Amino acid sequence: MADFPFPLVGFDLDGTLVDSNLDLTPAINHALTTLGRPGISPAETRYLVGGGSRRMFERAMEVTGGPLPEPDFEAAYGELLLHYEAHIADHTVPYPGCLEALDALAARGCRLAVVTNKLEVLARKLLDELGMTSRFDVILGGDTLGPGRAKPAPDMIDTAILMMGGGRFAMVGDSSFDVNAAKNANVPSVLLSFGYNDRPAEELGADAVINHYDELLETLERL
């Protein structure tokens, strides 16, 4: 156990630890309804996630009619956040094998972090409601460190490493935001092919791609 190559492992949240699509989509559609715009499907939502909730809603604007004046955007975005917070874990679940993989890493003495572009208060609320918070030594949201420091910047990964006492770190995620943050922080990344990939998984430049959480530990041991 002591020779496991990565004593520190970081995880993205939406599309990585949990499948939150069925709660994000109704929140987006609630906000779109206030604007008189058509809703989007869960399949479309998968391609909007990755840069945090604001960027997600900006992308929803792009695919449903274009940008809004700032006051109208802010009002609708506020509606999205209110709806999402009230229904944050109605349908969201950890991916198959996720909890078992986290347990296996913990059994090897690994310290674990959540490194997500989701607002920290929402990330913590979601993890609390799913009973997952205690599994992580560090939880960082996209707003935790201030403007310009969320993924793909390296700051969140660098901070997580410092907060967990230093050591070799690997990032597990599902999008270009995760892969590029890892590259910028000079740490390896593992990409989940079943997450919310914003391009085909094999094209995102991760050090490894896995198709199920059952493959995670073996993959980390090979990196």
C-alpha cells in the first residue's frame, strides 16, 4: 500500500464523481422558461458542463437564441441557481464503481480532493446530500480562489496539493478543463470516457482514458 504511486488524487465533480445531468437540465430549462426560450435535452446539457454554472448557462444561451443583455442574463441565471439548489440531488447519483474506487484509494492511504468549477457552496451541498463529503480532505469550487483561478488554470490543483501536505498528485476528470488544468499544473490526468466529454475522450490529451471506475486504480499504478 505504501508504494502506491499517487498519495494525492483529485476529482472533478459533475460528469466525474457524479452523473448530475438529470438535475442540471431541469434547472437550465426553468431559467430558459423565464425567458420564453425552448428547453434543451439532457443529451445537450452534457456538452454545456465543465466551466462552472455561469459558463454552462452562457452556452445554453448560445444554443437557444444567442446572448442576452446583462440584466436579463443575471436574472435568469439567478433563477437557474435557485432551482438547482432546491433540487440538487433529486436524481444525481455517483457513477457505478465510484464509491468503491474512492474506498480502495483511501485503503491505500491516499488523500482525496474535489477540484470542481462548480460553485463551492453548491459542490458542498451536493456532496453533503449524497453522503460523500467525509471522503475528501479538500473541496475546492470554481469560486474558492477568486476570479481567473478556476480550471483550466493550475491554481486549484496547486492549492489542493498544498492543503493535503504535498506529494505526487493525479487528476481524474471528464473534460478539457480537467486535462488542461492538469497539464498546466504539471501533473498527470485520467479521463473518464463516460463523463461529460466536451470532445471525444481520445482527443482531449489525457495521460490515460478509462471506461469504468473499475479501471482507475490499475491505471494510476501504470502512470
